[in-house]
Amino acid sequence: MTGKEEAAALAQAADAQKQALMGTVPEEEKSGETAENAPFEKGAAAGTSEAGDAPPAADEEPAALSDAAVLAHTASLWQYHPVPTDEPDAAPEYMKEERRLGTADFIASRVRGKKHKHDGTNCDDWFAAAETGGIAIVAVSDGAGSKRFSRVGARAASEAAVGAIYEQLRTLDAAGAEQRTAFALPTDDAAFVEACAKLSAALHEGVLAARRAVLAAFYERCGRAAYTKLLGRDIALSDFAATLLVTVVVPVPECAELLILSCQVGDGMTCAVNTHAPCGSAVKLMGKPDSGDFSGETDFLTSEAMTDVSNLQRRTLVTRGAYDLVLTMTDGVADDYFNAQELHRLYLDLMLNGVLPNVQDNEMFTRDDIEFLRSLPQPEAVPWVNDKETRVALHSAEHLCRALGTTQEALWQRAHVLSLAVADTSLKDVASRAERLKIWLDNYLTRGSFDDRTLALLSWGDAGHA
């Protein structure tokens, strides 16, 4: 962590403390939310953690605070205020989905960030997905945090992108026998290149449709009193600014591979994972966050540059390989798992908390596997932002590595048994993996992380790509 990042985290803690001293959340504002996380225990946690200790004294020297101490301090100070009901286009606190897309399991969740909960403002993220002929289409979008109605742009963009690509693929008969044959050819074969070009064109049409949908959402609201009153001015197109990450995944059973195409506008991250590959070489990044004219500035769909197909082509990556997991996330998650090495850790965290498929019933465990499971420490438990009396116990690969004196690589080699560790967490009685993902996104702690979080995944598990 840089000095600037540490200073920002401490400043956030001080600001939260100041606001906490000014008042508490009325009980009526909490009503109805605890039921969303019923498996959690009140009072005593399912596990123990330094993050649950008393906050440091007010006069403690800030420079002496460790990451764990800062997290303990801020976890107790964040307040919860419900989604405002007096604004148009209110976004729900949570969003989740779990279903089959062709031969893949689709699992996705979106949670309102701690900063939005603290301020009583709306979540800005959205996601959408569809399938045609076994081809999966996934989009996630993050509205610009400084723009009051960016959540409207995020929803319009992700839903329009998926719908447009779906219709394009049906029109192209992308799942037809001829195209399927081409997808399995060597990657330098002219027919394979032509088939990929058609998929790319459909992908780009989806992005263009997303931009048109954002413009339409803006035009529909121009001159409406509810919007001008809230802003104190007429709305502008920039008020609907949003990022967009769109991914198309084609199973290629002839070579037991996935053909993946991804286009990215703005920040966030998409990656493909071969969970059977060695740690360190299992993750393939499918794009990178881009910026505008100045450092730290993000490009959005509302930019005129997004009407240029050649620009979209530069933002598109294509790969084919023996992958069995595809992850797409907004920056609220991507900033916490910011490179290929950290994305290995993300996979381990998802396994440890039972989000990814469990081991098969006929899995054989060695004596070393059993001893490893017995050696795992109790999961860390922290107060839930929505209700401080509720504590949530979750595993993290980082905590395991520290406690066991081991490495991510060593955990990766034990990945086939990690899903059993969920039995020690607050998620043990949660059957739905999308619900587990939602709870995990809502509660994992990373210093300086308080944005909305969205993660959508396609998992083939042991089912293969047939």
C-alpha cells in the first residue's frame, strides 16, 4: 500500500468516525434488511477475528495502525441508510441471478457499496446475461460515481448490449453447424478468422446499441421535473455516464476449449481461468481498464469516441483455450483483485466461501488433504454494515496464507478441497451460490474498498464444454 492510499484510508476512517458521532441509524431504517442475511449469527460470531476487536483509541498514533486495525476501526463506524425512496429510478439494494446458460452455470450478484450505504444513495452497477444456441452473453456496467443518474445509464447499457448481441447471433446463425465447424479450426485458418470477425461485429453492435440506449434514456428524461429538481439544473448526457464490459463465450467441444471475445469500455475486468492449470499461468486477462485524457480518468459510453468501430476493435480481445471459468467484474471488485496474480487469489476466495461448484461426491481425499482441512483457521468475522449486531464469518486466502505460513501456490494445489471450508463460515446453510456470492461481496474486507461490487461468472466445472 502506498502512503497516499494509507492516508486516504485513515482520512475515510476519520470522516466515518465524525459522522458516527453525529447520530445513529434509526431502527426503522434497518427493518427488513436482516432477513436478507438470515444465516448470520447475532452477537457471537461463527468464527473469531482481530477485525472484531475494539477499535483503537481516538488518541492512538495513526501511523502505527496496521491494515487489520484500520479495517477493524472502519468496520465499526460505517453506517447504514436504506436506498432513497424519493428519487426517480431507484436501484435495488441487491441483485442476483443463478441459472444455466447453455452448458455453463451463470452466477452473478451485485451489492450496494459501503459508501452508498453510508450516504444513503443508490447503487450504480448493473448486469445482464442471455444465451442462444449454447453461446453465452454477459455484460456488466458501472455508472460514474460522481453522476447522480449514472445507474440509469448502467442498466440501459448492459441490457441493451446483451439484447442486441443476442439478436445479432441469431441472425448470423452463429450456433449453426457451419459456424461451429469453423470455431474448432486452427486459429490461423481463414474460416476461423472469418467466423471470429462475425462474432466481433456482433459484439461491437452490442456496444453501439448500448450507447444508443443510454442516449435514449437521457432523452426520455429531458425536461422532467423530478430530475431537474433533484439536480437543481437540467440533466445532461454526462449524468448517465457508464462503463461497459461485454463478453461472448462459445463452447468448442471438439477441442474441449472455449472461444472468448470481450470488449471493454472503461474500468473493471474480465478474465478467463483454466482451474486445472498450474497457479501463475491459469489466468488470462481479457482486457484492461482504460482512461480518458487525464490520469485516473475513465472513458464512458457517452464519449463520442465510442461510436468509432475501429476504437471498439482496439478494445476487443479474442482467445481460445482450455478454460472452464470466465469472470467479469466492475471496478469495485477489480480494484481489489487488480492483476493476474491477484485474480488467482479471487478464485481461491470464491472456492473457500462455496461460491464455485463443490467437489464431486466421488472425490477421493488423501490423508494430507484431510490434515490440511483440519489445519485451517477459523474464518474472520466482521460486523455487517446493514446491522452491526450481525457478524459475518468469511474465509480469505490471504488470511489462510498468513495463519498457515503458506502460499497461494500451495492453496491452489489444494483447490479441490477448498470448497469444503465453507462449512466453517456464515454461508454454510446458504444453498444458493448466487446468494453466497451476494453475501461474500457485501462483506469481504479490503482496505480502501467501499465501492459497489458486481461479479458475474460462467462456470463449466466438471461438466465440460459439450
